[in-house]
Amino acid sequence: MKLFLPLLFLFFSLTLYSQKLITPPNANKKEVKIIKEILKDYVNDEEAIVIYNPSAPLFIGFYGVTYQYKKNMCLFSLTSMLDDRNIRMWVLLHEMGHVLDIFFGDLSEYPPMWKGKRMDFDLDWSDRPWEQNADEWARRLWKNYFKTDPPMLQLYNELGHHKGCLLNHSPVETE
């Protein structure tokens, strides 16, 4: 009994104030691990909730999508059509870039704002600053967690309609 109360207190103290990542049981363990590491390393909000759907039936040409439900709650999904490991990881890191921008207050869905200004959806995809920033996040996260440059030529060839998003701006310097 003397051990039970301290253990119970420890359990509640660890679970009450922690970020939550919700994934289906069949989610790729490597993908889940990298998402957890990114949240731990970059997001200070202890009440952050991220829902990850690794296999969504997205429209053709969309590889990932991120939604904000509340200030501290996001859902992001990847298409079920991504088989290439590198491309899939790039898209995951790109969507995590949107998640980070939401948690840092740079990106908002309600109302749709980027760095305090109304988002202009008439811009070409590659000219949208929130998409460029997500690519910069993906590049930075790839370098930080995989200790190498992302395989950009392969990504360029595979994700042809997003070429501008991937290649038209300079790489982010890592610390």
C-alpha cells in the first residue's frame, strides 16, 4: 500500500501534463517515432494534441493535408498512395512543418491566416509562403533527424507538380 500511492501519484503526474499523439494501431513505428521526437523537441505546449492518419484517401495530387481543430489540436494525414519511403518521409516532415507553424502561431485555419495576414489562396501553390515554409521545415527536420540532405532530385522527379514548392527557395541553415 505504501508503494501504491507514490506510484499512483507518479502515474498521474506523467499523464496529466503531456503531449498526446493519437495514431491508429497499424501506423508505421518509424513514422510515429519521428513525429514524437519532433513534438518533444519543438513543441512546448504540454496540452498539444496531434492526430496522425497515415493512410487517407486524399484527392489525386495531394500527398498530405493538415487541419487545425483548436489552438492546440491538429490532425494531419498522408495519402495511402505513397509507397516510396523517402517521398513518404518528406511529405510527413512537410506536414509536420504545418503542425509546427500552427503551434508556433504562424499558421491558423480559423480564420485562415499566415503570420497575421489573411491567406491568399489565389497564389500558385509554389508561391504560397506557408507551403514554402513547410518545405523549409521538412528540409531542416530531415537534416536534423537523418543527418543528411534530403534526396531532392528524386523528390523533384516524383512530385512533379510541386516542383516549385520543393526547389524554388534556398535551403534552411541548421544550427
